[in-house]
Amino acid sequence: MSYQAIHEKLASGRLVVLDGAIGTEILRRNVTWADHQLENQPALVRAIHQDYIRAGADVISTNSFQLSRRAIESHFRDQAHRRQVGSADLDGRAARLLDASVKLAREARDQAAAGRPVAVAAAVTTLEWCFRPDLAPTEQSAEREYAEIFETVARAGADLILLETVNSITEARIAAMEAQHAKLPIWVSFVCDEQGELFTGETLESATRALEPLGVGAILLNCAPPPDIAAGLARLAGRTSLPLGAYPHIGRFDPPEWLFTDEYPPERYRAALEPWRERGASILGGCCGTTPDHIAAIGSLA
Ligand SMILES: [Zn+2]
């Protein structure tokens, strides 16, 4: 229902505003991001979603960065080791937190959207680290793991999947097929390098050709600085019939957290994204380092 309104907005060429960062926004509000704060500080997570809705976001994305069974199990030698030394609830933790992330976003919408259609996108990243396509799991594992994640977020009531920071065509294709099985719309957002290509060396143009037949709702670019995203958009513009979108990061990756810089205050951020709208981007938002003020600023590009 909520996705239908977004779909119609895209079909009529109007701007769809995506939200900004949530993980780094939790940090910026002086709270550690450990365990995503979904269970310890749900009110904080809800408040950030609400701030993005009030800033004009049509789509809000869940606080679920790399919440997966794999991410938890990767800390252990194997399952037996996890059972031996890990805390008792780890087996179901990823599913429980994913479920909570969707429910918090839905609650925020109920409280703040004031009748405006706002869609809740389940934010899902690559199964292994987003910047390391060389670590990607086998296709068979990826199918099973995406199926499990998508079933969980579908049951929790997500309106769509936002597959983010994708680094390879293979993983995008597998996720798109699993989203079809889960009967959820999916947007696929790739991370690109300064040449505007994928980290695997594959081209964005071949990515669109692989995804167009799979029912993908939009192709986006995210989690790179504005100039790199601009390079990727230049490669995509005019080469696909799918709606295009972009949400760059600002600041610097400072593992495991984020370094905020003052390079892109909201007005400069808006100015950087403005030409992208003319180049065909119909979905704009923000990745790491962006705030509700950045999202409010891009609303005027509609
Ligand atoms: Zn990012």
C-alpha cells in the first residue's frame, strides 16, 4: 500500500526523497552504535526515523546494517564454538533484531507521517563486508541467506527492500530473485569507485542489464563521496529504463565508526545533488554522515 504511492510518484517523474544515515546519526547523538540500539534505546532509533519523516522523507530505511546470521556467526570458529562460548540467544538474534528494526520504523511512521504516504524500506547490505566483493559467499549460501532475511522483514511488515552498498552483479542478481520469491519490491543500490564502476571491475551498465528482467524497482548508488557517485550516475544516465537514485556519504570512514567532517553542510550537499536530478536521478537521499537537515535541504529539488 505504502509502496504503491512511491511507485506512482516515480512513474510520474516526481522526486522521491529517501532518508539519510541512521547508524552514523546514532553516533552523532553521542550514543555508541553497538547492537544497533534496537533493544537498548528503541526511543532513540524511533526519534531519528521520525526526524527523517518530518524532514520530508518518502522512504525511511531500517536500522539494520549487516544484521544477519552470517555477521554474528563470523565471530566464531564454527557453530559448535558459538554454542560453547557465545551467549545463549545468538541463534535467533539477527532475526529478532531485523524484526525489531522494521517495527520501530513502522511505529515512527504511524506517529510522524500525519497521513502522508511513507514507505518503510528494510535496509539490507551485502552478506559479507560491503567493500570486499572478494569475500562474497557462494551463490548457494547467498540464496539461502537472502531468503531468510527477506522472509523475516516481509513478515515484520516492510514495504520494500533497499539492498544497499552492493559490490557485485552476482550478489545483486541473487538478492533480486529472492526478493521476488518473498513478494517484496526491491531497489538495488551499488557502491561505485571514483571511475563510477563496481568494485569487482564490472560496469554499472552490465549491472542494469542483469537486473532489468528481475523486477527490480530502481537502481541506485550509495556510500561513496559525491564526486564518485556523480561518476557512476554519468555511466547510468540514459542507459536504463529503471528509475535511478543516489545517496552519497559525507565525511570519512573511520572503522568501525565514522568521522564527521564539515565538507558538506546541508546547502552544499543540496547543490552537489542538484545536477543529478537533471541527469535523471529521481530518488535522492543520504548515506553515512548525513542528517535530517541534509534531507530537508534536498526536498527543494522536487
Ligand atoms: Zn554509507
